[in-house]
Amino acid sequence: MNINQAALQLFHSYGHQKVSLSEGQLFVGKVTKLFSGGFAQLEAVNMKLTAKLEIPLSAGKSYLFQVEKLDEMPHLKLVEARGAFSSYNDATIISKVILRQLSLSSSGQNIQFVRRLLDEGLPISKSLLTSSIQWFNNGEITTHEMAAVKTLVQHQLPLTEQTFKAILILFSKESLTSLLTDLSRVIEEAEPSSVNVEKVQQVIRQLLELTRNVKEELAVNDSKGPQSSPFLLLKQLIHLLGVNYENAVHRFSLQTMSSKNFEEELHTLKPLLLNILNEESSSPLKMMAEQVVNRLTGIQLANYEDFLQTILFQIPFGDKTLNQDAVIQWQDKKKNGKIDADFCRILFHLTLKNLKETVVDVQVQNRIVSIQIYTEHKMAVETVNVLSGLLKKQLANFNYHLSHVKFVEPVKKKSFHSPSLHEKLFHSYKGVDIQV
């Protein structure tokens, strides 16, 4: 059993992602209501909309539509099918109709891909098909590959192979810590070593050293807020990953960043890895460097402001015996552009040495804090009372009142699975303001 499933049980209602239409797209929609003037209410898997139709249709039936233009509401035309086909229940036939409408071949893989897009209720365009089909092998399109495409479409991310790979790697259960460890090992085995490769190895060592320092400081430091030593070390660690590199390039081009600061950014992990990708031919080193770059890019895409109001970091936080990351996510409720610290909910995904996999659900109402801890480890009541007392004193220093701490043993189910990083990043848990 995986304890992180408790989080999915707690917050099973994911935020509904709306799909935006654009001219030329095709989709299957059911007419639910008819209005005067040629207007109708349509329903598809991921959207409801009111549109202007060019010909009268029947309520309660499904049709294949193409977006002609977008004004205050979409203008749709009916895409006609041959013969007796009118209900659009046959996915293979409708896939062929779509491919013919877009002047694309009805190859087996094209038909399979269109059918999968229809199953997901996603609008289909020629650019989506011609771009995406190149990313797959000639065989079956995997579940994760399809989910990655869905993420790109739903969140209106660029349809490029780089963004596809960056989203796809988030489905991997392998931690960033593990990827960095593997990259370091490959570098040690690679000869001869270039200047960029040596710099990458130095940065990895710095990251692991910072991780150890943060753990040590957290163990002995009474936090006094963002100026305390653990917070400053975490800030350094995040900077060293290079997740602000593209932003730094943009700012430097606008002359809003000094040459000195930009030079420092060039010596962080991501730009150094990009240099390796440019100078290396096909090799194990290049393959590992690309995986780490894709993981970092995936984390950056999760901060894309157009689809998630969130700030998110994945930090390598493991050691030689425990390859785990800290995934920190702030999202949803805000007050004057900031999280409302008086009324919020925080979810911690943790893998601890003794408690193993643990979920901590923290709810704050008018600065009154209640905590539920989901773990299979049974703690003695005396230990809970001592720790609760210490926590109550610490929270009081920040003007919070601890209501209670409750330990809950998760319900055991055969279907439990460990959520991937993609599940944590791209599915918004209802009512959660922070996830760690």
C-alpha cells in the first residue's frame, strides 16, 4: 500500500480544466438545447458552450463540428459524413472523417491518435496532429504519452517536442535526486571530460552539500522566518538548479539584469546541461543530461502562469540511502496577490526515515490550526502529546493556535498507487493552498 493514496482520497476532486477553442479545430459535441436565431447549447467531454450554428440540428444528438470563426461566441459548421453515418458513434469512421477534413492520411497510427483524442474530449487541429504524431514511436501510443499531449492541449502549452518530453518525464516515479546521482555517475565514467562537464559535476556536488546543510539546520534551528539559515540555504539550492535561466536571459536582453548576475546564472545547473547537449554527440552522458533538463523544464512549465496560479519547486532532498525529493507547491487561495495565511490548507507529501510515507493535512481557519497525519506507523500517545506541546509553543510564536493533532491510519485498498510528479503538479487538489 502507498500512503500517498491517502492524499488522493482526501482531495479526490481535481480542478476541472477548461478547453479553449480556436479557428479550424474539430470536436464532437452533443446539442443539449436549441435557441432562436440559430443558437444552440453544446456539451462535450471537457466543455460546455453556446454557439452559432449554420444549419438547424436536433437536440439530444451528437455531431462533428468545425470552428469557423470566434467572435463573442464560436461560429460552428457541421462536418458531414458519408452514407448512413449520422450519429457519430463509430470512432473509427469519425476519425477517418476528421483526417480527410484536415487533408491528412488515414494511417493506422493517425486513426489511433484521433480516436484517443476523441476519447479525451479534446478539440483536434491539423497542427496538433502533424506535430504530435512525430513524437511517438510507430507502435502503440502509451497512456503516459497521451496524458502528456492532453496536458499540453488543456493548458495551452507550446506544441513542441521539448515541451512534450518535459511533461512526459513528470510521469516517471524516479526522483530528481536519483537523476542527479545517475548523471554524476555517468560523468565519472565519461572520458575525456570537457570544461562544461566538470562544471556540472561541481554543481551537483554543491547541490548535495546544500541538501545536507539544510537538513542539519532544520534539525537544530528554531525557525525565525525567511531570514533564518534553512530558508536561505533552500533559496541557494533552488537558484543553483537553474530554473530561472530563461527568465534571466529575457531580463538580460531587456537590460534589467546586470552582467554580473547573468554570469552567475550561466553557472547554474540547467544552462550548463544545455551546453553539454550542444557539444555532445549521442552518448549515455547526453541522454542523462537531457533527462535532467526535461525534468527541470517540466517543473518550469508547472509554473506557467496562464494555467496554474502556483509557485512550485522540486528540490533534490535525498541521500545515498533515500532518493527522495521535496515537492513544494503554493496554489489557489490568495489575498492581495498573496496566500491568505489566516485561512488556508496545506498538504505535505513526505517520506520519512521512521514514519515512511506520510501525508500531513494542515487546515488553518482564522489562525486556528488543526492537523491530521495519515501514516501506518502507530505512535505512542505520550509521544504525540509531547510533540503536540512543542508544536503548540512554536505556532504561538507566530500568533497561531493549535487546535489538535490527530493520527489517522489510511484505509487499505488494493488499488493504491504512488502518484507521479505529474499528478502532484498538474492536478489541483480542491481546497488546497499549499502542497509539500
